[in-house]
Amino acid sequence: MTTPEITVRKLFCTPLLISHLDGAADMNHALLAHFLAQPAQEPGRRHSNLGGWQSDDNLQTLALPAAQSLCRMVTAVVDAATAVHVPGGLIEAALAWRMNAWVNINSSGASNAVHGHAGAFWSAIYYVDDGGAGPACGGELFFYDPRGLLPAMHDPLLRFRIEGCVTAGYTEKITPEAGMLLVFPSWLLHSVDPFFGTRPRVSVAFNFGTPAG
């Protein structure tokens, strides 16, 4: 029996933007020089991080050229992926984002519990140093299907035989790389497995929301 022509339309997609930033090596060197000494000087914050160190969420205000360059580049990616819905379609968004950003330094054994970023539209993670990523290092980033287990409830062995839909009801795994930028909706739950690298893993997290009022 001949299979009829099939058009696949993926409904309600969840975007994950992946990019590698230009000039990452020099920028990363400057960020590491500034932040690696701070855990010995400041206690840091505790939110989703289990172990490790987290800075105040004011990186965007620092008079540090590398930090300002990173904020500009991440904002450009967010701008390119955002539109405003008006009668007749979508138009490019030119928004004055309310941004906050902070540094995470995960030493050996540190991880991040499952969490989302309430109060923002886009969130992002930029990896300054992956800490020597490899199969034995762990520390993978996991994104969770926002529908939970629903797509897998009927029969956990069944999968949608459609590109991009195989993990419906489960998780997607990302292995960090230095210079990698990930941008995703702030409501998308994510976590980080315990990390056991040869040096600390350093990342910068961002939230982008619209100004209040």
C-alpha cells in the first residue's frame, strides 16, 4: 500500500536558540580574570544552585568591557528572535529590555535544581569556561518538556517518528561548550547535573523582560 503524501506541521513549538559568539576567547579571558577570585571574597547568592557560587544579578551594570560586550551580543540574539503581534501579522520588536545577568561558578560536585525564570520572557546561558567538559565530567544541562509526561503517558515505549519530536514527554540534554550561548523561553524548566570537571565551570545567566508599566 502506498503511503500518501504527508505534511507535518509541528504545533506549539518551544524554541531553543544555540549560537557560538564571535570573539569569545578574548571576552572569556577577561570575564574569568574578573570573576574567578570573587568566591573567596563574597559569599554569593543561593537560588537554584546546589553548591558552587552565584554573583549578584547586576553584571549588566558593571564597568567591565567584556561584560558589556557580552550583554550587547546576547541582546542582539534575543532581539532577532522576538516579534510583536499586530493586526495582519508580526513585526520586528524594538524593545528596551529589562535585563539582569549573573555569573555562576560551579566547582566539582555542584549542580542546579530544576527551575524556571519567572518574571521574564527570554532567558539565556552563556558558557565562559566549560571546565573541561567530557563524558566523565557530567554537568549536562537538561530541558524538560513543558507538557510533563503527558506525551508519554499512553505507552512510554512509543515515540513520534518525526524530527524534533522524539523526546516528547522526556528531556533534551545539552553538553556545555566554552563560547556557547543558549536562549530559551523563561518558563522552560531546566536543571544541571552534578559537575566533576578539572576546573570550575563558569557561565553567565540572563533574563530579559519588558519594562514594568
